[in-house]
Amino acid sequence: MRKLLFFIPLVFFLILGAVFYSQLGKDVQYMPSALVGKKVPNFTLVSLSDDQLYTHKDLPKTSYVINFWGTWCPACHVEHPFLMTLAQSGVPIIGIDYKDQKDSAEQWLEQKGNPYQMVLMDEMGRFGVDMGVTGAPESFVVDSSGVVVYRHQGVINAENWPDIQGYMK
């Protein structure tokens, strides 16, 4: 019986090793979204530029990217230059200023440039919750019928853009 007790840690270690081994090669960045395959949720948000109210009906009728960002977000600083490049190449991007202050966002866009066709303010984060956002930056590809087809958590850059771009039809 005592000899059996010596094998318990070994068995536990082997099981734990098998679990870790089964996770090798999986995309750790990918987080499924309950919204994939569904329409963008209804919302009413204020535009950063003109203080007008906008709803989901005001979104583009072509494929586009919704990008949640904030001036408080270090990764958003890293992502911003690539978003500028995308915008210059004609990719439509809707910016959601997430849990941020209007003055800070205006100053950010004035200094760094504005890659967004439209910037809407989600100061309380309610639209972010409806979209399932876990943090910034986070982006969603929406098709021409208003259906979310892909969710990307983290920085969009030259390495991952080809995969994301594949969802824009």
C-alpha cells in the first residue's frame, strides 16, 4: 500500500502533462464571440466629432471594422499607426472610444491622426458589454448586412491583418 502512494504524484504529473500537451499549437489569442453570426447590437452613442447621436442604423452598408480603443490603453498606442495605414488604403474603420474622456480622445486623434470614418464614445462601456468586449484594443469585422463575422482581441498589425482581412467580403 505504501508503494502505491509513491506513484500518485507520478500519475498526477502525467495527467497534467497530457493536458498541457493537448493545448500546444492552439491559438491562445482567439476568443470566440457569442456575436459571431449575429447582427451588431442596437445602440445609441454620441459622436466624438459633432456630439450627434448615432445608432446601429448609421453604420456603413459595406464590410467594415469596429475598433474599440482608449487613450488609457498602452496597446492602442502600438496599434494606432497600423490603423492609420489601413485607413489610408481604404479600409473602413469605425472607432469606439471605450471608457474614455472626450478631451483625451480629441487630443489623441489630433496628435496621432484619425483613421476612423466615425468615432463614437462609449464612456460607460455599455456598448462594449453588449459586444462582449473584454478590453482594448478589440476589433470586430462586420459584413455588408451588419452581421459580425469575426472578433479579434488585441493589436491589429501587419502580421495578423491578412487573416482578419480574409473576413472582409
